[in-house]
Amino acid sequence: GNLAIAGIALLLMAVACSEKDQAPALEADPAERWGIEIASIRLSARGHMVDFRYRVVDAGKAAVLFGKNVRPYLVDQAGGKVLAVPRTAKVGPLQGTANAPREGKVYWMFFGNPGVVKSGSAVTVVIGDLEIKDLIVQ
């Protein structure tokens, strides 16, 4: 229920995005330009959330992904459905940090999943101008 979601929200650390309004750039290797490596993407909370985790390998390059105004989202490639980071009345968006990134640290965010994404689904994660396609959900 709402208490469980609020509890999850208190534990979340997520990434806000850069403030640019450009179309995202497709990245085959996000470490090269953006300073991050994908750690995992999997279903969580009995499938009601998609848990996306990544490691910062270059804090300078990754800093642009930690702005406050652009919101990350996930696209289910099969149906085109867009999933957002949930917002709660008491906690706000389930993306808790706008702190400067630290190298070696793993950051994570949840996307609300109303039964759209399943294990094995191909998805695209968009964070500001960074677009990572063809991720397979575990």
C-alpha cells in the first residue's frame, strides 16, 4: 500500500537529469561520454517496479546526469509505453538525491510498472540526454 511505497521512497537514491531540451543521444557505451556503467536492470516489488542501477566511473562526466529538473524515464520497446519514476504526496519523486556523483558508487532508481514490463522485456532508459537502448530486464 501507500505506506510500503513511502517506505521504499525513503530508501531510494535516484538520478535527476540535465536541463537540456535536446533529443537524447543514443549511447552504445555510456562510460565513454557519460561516465557510468550499467550494473543491472530488473523487476522489483513483485514486478510493480523496474529497478535500474548503474555505477559512476567518471564523476566529472556523470555530473550532468545529476541535475534537478529533467526526469528519467523508461520505455518498453515492444509497446512504446513510457514508465516514470513515481511521485508520492509525502516524499515527492522517488529520486532522492541531487548530490554530486562519486566514482565507484552504485546509484539506483525505480520506475513504476503497471504490469507492462516483464522479465526478458527490452527497454530503453532515458536520463536527460543519455539514452540507453536494448537493455533486457532480468
